[in-house]
Amino acid sequence: MHARLIPIAAIVVAIASFGPPAVAQAPSMPPAPSMFSAATLAACAKIRDAALEDDYAYRRVADLADTIGPRLSGSPGAAAAVTYVQKQFQALGVTTRLQPIMVPHWVRGAEVAQLTAWPGQPQGLTQKVVVTALGSSPATPQTGIEAPVVVVPDFAALARLGQAGVAGKIVVFDEKFDVQLAHDGLAGQAYGNAVAYRGRGPAEASKLGAVAALVRSVGSADFRIAHAGQTNFRDAKPIPAGAVAAEDADKMARLSARGGGVRMRLILTPRTLPDAPSDNVIAEIPGREHPEQVVTIGGHLDAWDLGDGAIDDGAGVAIAMETAQLLAHLQMHPRRTIRVVAFMNEENGTRGGLGYADAEKAKPQNQVAAIEADTGASHPLGIVVNVSPAGERALRPLMSVLAPIGATAIRRVDDSPETDIGPLSELGVPTIGLMQDDRHYFDYHHTAADTLDKIVPREIAESSAVMAVVAYGLADADTTLPRVK
Ligand SMILES: [Zn+2]
């Protein structure tokens, strides 16, 4: 997911201020025409009620998480997920196809870290450090490396150390995830602040001659768990890179502050294989009046390999699949086409999102809106939108359909709210993400604890209702949202 702001205060205001009319009008002025007819809004209410009574989305994410499990791009799990989702679409009787793409193929190996020296170390003792390799990390030698540890709180501290303080060492970035900010309802912002270190910390350390780089896990979990994720070396020489549990980062910082030096032995043996063939899975509910005009909805099929990818992002795929199931079951056909896309490779390349947008770029005006679910399965509060101010106002009557589940909030942001639909946003397509209660999302995100038990069936049904209502509403509206570019 992208970093973004969802202040609870704003949500409360948005919910509290729901009601007619959203914009004050002089009595003599006619009300602004709505882009949604009464018939469209009634159809949306019917879809909402059907979604809330259906457990289809929960059963789909249960299959993805339990019977397939880890689905990193290029893996057997990712391939099985492609087949599974396409079979489900076929079972619904909707038109489906695969969109071939090439994906990075990175495979995790051994992961061992131990402190081998520290101030006050009893003779002959080592201490385990909980570590996981970051995506695109190269390997250490099979026997590992052993080097002094230098802990830095931020990029400025790294720069102050310079080459003299960094060369030949293992750099540990100790940027803390702001748990309070997340609990205040700004989890996306907390993630965005900390993930910069996972993204380019290892590259910055490499430029100063570090032999490896470790980041404090980007997440809010206790219980000494490592959060995986992608790092990018770009023009820097790749060096072994991993994430350590927050508790281990804290301990190394404390030991370093005692003086006398800390040393670590690190074994990471991931492999980067040649790019592998894979697919986006696409299904269509054709529009009855403008089949060439498309509302794209989706989630991402790939998932980090430590857990089962239940909340990131089996849930999003299942939520989008639910729209197809509802429309097939209710035999409803909006004016425009709704296209469901299970994107491949969001986590370590976005090749699915890029490939999809590439195929649309000849006629970008045919993409009238894109919606992605990629913030888990918790209770929805509304939507996050990258649309014009006029587009935001136009959406309000549609969101009123979601008042019974408390999901009427709209928050406007300056960039695509989700990753896979980002390339469509570049083509001027209005993009929309689900706004969900993400106060605990980053407890589990990219960890071994991303498993099905984190999903409450009622809540994923609510999120499915939001996706289906917004998708149908936009596909059946009298007009389309203004372009964003
Ligand atoms: Zn995701």
C-alpha cells in the first residue's frame, strides 16, 4: 500500500457530516445534478445488502491463504493462485483471460544472525538475532560474514559517520515505526515514514562501503517478529540486506551505546533467478451500453512468503472477486464494463500493474476509474480517492448508500492510493482505494503472522460491499468522473 493519511478525526467529521446536501446552496439555485440516478442508487443498495449476507469473499481468501499459502512472484504458490482465481471466475460464468507478464524471481534462503561480541559478553556465548532477508538482497557466502555492527537512527547519522565509520561494517538502521501515530489512525503515514529506510537504507549503506545492512522491521508488531519487504539498490552495489525484529534493533542500539563494540555473524542466502513468466488474471462483466468503457477493480495475487498473505493481499483479491460473484448471481449489468484484475507482483516489482496499464495506454480514456483493495480486511470506513475536488463532491451521494455500515467517508489524496493502479493514475484515470481500520494492519503486514485468523468474516463482507457499491455506481453512472490529468 501507499503511505497516506487517514486521521480518525477527519473520518469522524466525514461520517458526522454525512447527509443532504453536502454543499450549501442558495435557495434560488437548483441542486447540482447528481451523476447517480435513483435507479443506480437503488441497485447499489441491493448489491450492498447482498454483499453483507454473502461469505463468498471470506471463502476465497480462506482458499488462497490456507490451501495455497505463500505466493511470492515466480513461486509455485503464485502460479497456483493464478490457476485458482481463473477457475473461480470460470465457475461464476464470467468471461476470463490471463494477461502474461514477466516477473522478478527472488527466492529466500537461509537466514541466521548472531551477535558474536558485545560489551560484557560471557566467554563462549553468542546471542540470536531475529532476521529475514529483504527482497532483492544478494547472498552472503554460505558460511556468512562476520563484522562490526554500527547502529544509526537515521540517514543524517549515517552521513555523519561517512565512509570512515561505515566501510567494512554491518549497518543497522534503527528508525522506529510510530505505533502511537498508527493507533491514532495514521498507520499509512507511520508506514511511509519508516519504509524509506527499508527501501533505500541498504543502498545508502552500500555507497559508504558497508558489507551488509539491516533495517529495524517496518511494522507495529510486538513478540519479536521480522517484517519482510522489498529494498532497492538502483545504482548502488547490492549488499546483503535484511530486516531485524524491533526488539533486536533496540538491543543492538543499547549494547552499542555501552561502548566497546558489537559484532555480528550474518548468513543470508537468497537467490535472484531469471525473470519468470506469470500472469494477471482478468474477468469481465460487460457493460450494457458502453462495453468499451471500463471500471477496473482488483487486489494483488502475490504475497510475501513468510506468512499466507491473508490480509496482504488475498483479502483484496477476494473483495474484488466478490463484486463479480454478486453481479453474476444478481444478474445485474451496469452501463459500463466492470473488469476484475488479480494483479501479480505488487510486492517486488509492480510488473502486473505496469503491464495492465501498458495494455490500456493506447485508449486511456476508456478506463473511467480504478479501485484497488490493498489494506487488509478490517472494517471499512469509506474510500481514499485521487480524484478532482468536483469528483469528490460527485461521489458523495454514492457513499450515502454505505451509511448503514458506517463507510461513507471520503478522503482525497494527491497520488494513487494503491500501488497496482498507480500506473493507471499516470494515464489520468481517477483512482480509489478502500479506507479500512488499519490501526493493527502493520502488526501483521509482511510477517509470518499474516494468516487467515486475522480476518473477521463480517468485516471482509463489509469491505466487499464498499468495493461492489462503488464499482457498480461508477459503472452505471450517468456520467464519468473528471480525469485527474
Ligand atoms: Zn499489498
